[in-house]
Amino acid sequence: MSATSHGAACGVVLGIVVVIFLQQTSYLSLSDLTPAIEDLAIGAVVGGILCGLIGWLLGRSYLARHPPQGTAGP
């Protein structure tokens, strides 16, 4: 798995956790089924996109500092 997919997977989980945390602190109401599923889905998508972007940037930074073995110059 790449850094992007690791970041996106973690972001999905974190997005769902943030929605549930907001429900616990009374900022969201998850008592109705359809809005609750929409809120959880939006949280998962936003978290996946944001953390996937962060993972992509960190992966590029890592590869810039640590090139693969066969691509180093002479």
C-alpha cells in the first residue's frame, strides 16, 4: 500500500470518529437514520480526502529524500 492509500484509510476512520464525537458533544444529532448516514458518509469522504492528500504529500517528501535503490545517480 502506498502512503496515499494508508492516509485515506486512516482518514475515513478519523472522519467517522469525528462525526461520532460531535454527536457525543451535542453538536450533531444522529437520531434520524437518513441524516445520520449522510453525516457519517460525508465525514468519511472528507476525512479520506484530507488525510489521503496529507499521505500523498508525505510520501512524495519521503521519496525525494530516500530515492529507490536503482534510480540513484552515479
